[in-house]
Amino acid sequence: MQGYDPFQLGEAVRRFVTRAVFGIEERKYYRFRGGKWYGGISTGDVVGCNLRCKFCWSWKYTHTTDKGEFYDPSKAFEKMHSIAKERGYSYVRISGGEPTLSFNHLLELLKLFNETNLTFILETNGLLLGKEKSYVKALANYNVVVRVSFKGATEDEFAILTSARPEFYEYQFKALENLVEAGFRPGVDVYPAIMLSFSTDESYSRFKERLRKIDPKFAEAIDEEYVILYPHVIEILKRNKLRPRIAFTPDNIPTSMI
């Protein structure tokens, strides 16, 4: 799939990983779990994405649509809330796939978590938030922290890592702009993350400069991501003949990444 349109792909995927039941949008999940990230977080991992990242740790569920089970927002909430309560977590998230593909489902989840003392971290590639200002305005009504995960430091890296057309990289920056315009505070309510395993120092420097033009705080609040060499990640890297410049084994993950 060379040079695809992520919005067209996302719309095709959405038809398989979401469904409406009595007016309620359900989303496919493949598991619910606790984890050490963010100091401890309850996670619902969803099926389906609008990108095809060649290094994706969840590719067996994001690059397909035939796995998982449908959950309505209330049942997904119960699963995630129960894990957080049992383990004393302060954070919850949707991960694995792209949460914004089921936007109505996401909003209903946020509404439920707004009645708790838990903070919802929205991990997203930001493409739809860059395209749809109405999505961002809706998110502004909830207690949510948005983490926009950039796929590479330049549009060329984005194209290499995802096989999407390079011009769609711009929507990730547009997401940050839209979020700031809607009142999200850089480095507090919204921040950028970036996959750096395949980037050069020069391209990363240019990336930071681009962030500073949106808001200087973004350049100081970057969550740096690197490939973790789980067996299934090694498999997809080999399939795509992709070699990371920097990577870590599961037993050697830097504390700063957790």
C-alpha cells in the first residue's frame, strides 16, 4: 500500500471496527489491561487504525479488522475503571489502534470518565484532529490530555515509516494548532510525542523548530519514542526491511519512556 490516503483508509476501517446499536457507537477492543506506562495506567486496546506504521507494536490488531469484540462505551468504561480502581491508577487511555476512528464512542467514554477522578490520556496520531476542528472543539469539553504521536521528524520520514502520502504529515502539526486554538495548554493538556528510532539529529532539530513556531512550550514537552524490540516488532521490521538507528530490548527500556 504505497502512497495511500489515511482518511480514505480510516473510513474503510471504521466500517468494520465500529457499529451502531440502538444509536450507541460500539468499538472493537482486543484486550483491557493495566501497565507501568505513565507510572501506572488502565488501558483499553482497540482494533484498527488509519495508518500502517512499519514498526507498530500492535500491528496484528491495527493492520486488520477481523479481531476483537465490540464494546459499548459503558462496558468499556467498566473494564477500564475497574482496572484503575483495583490497582490504584490515576490514568486511563485507549491505545493499540486509533481512538478517533470511533469518535462518538470516544466522547461517550470521556463523558463517563469525567465523573471520576481519573485523567484520560488520548493517544492519537492526530490526523483527524488536524482535519476536523469540530472534533477538537468537542474534546475541549472534557478532562482529557491529548498526546499527538508524530510518525517521524519530517514528511519524508513519515512517508517511509507509514507508506502514506507525505503531505498528510502536515495534519499532525495542524492537530496541535487546532488544540491550542481550542484552549488546550501546550505541555499541560496537549503535547507531542515522536518516533525517533529512524530519525537523524538534523531532522529532529528541524522538527523542534517547527514545533516552536506553533508554541515554544511544545519543543520542551516532547515525549521521545523508540522502538522496543518485542518478537512481533522484530517480525514486522524484518518484513518491511526497516532497521532502527536506535532501539531497546524489553528488558532495557529507559525509565524516561515509562
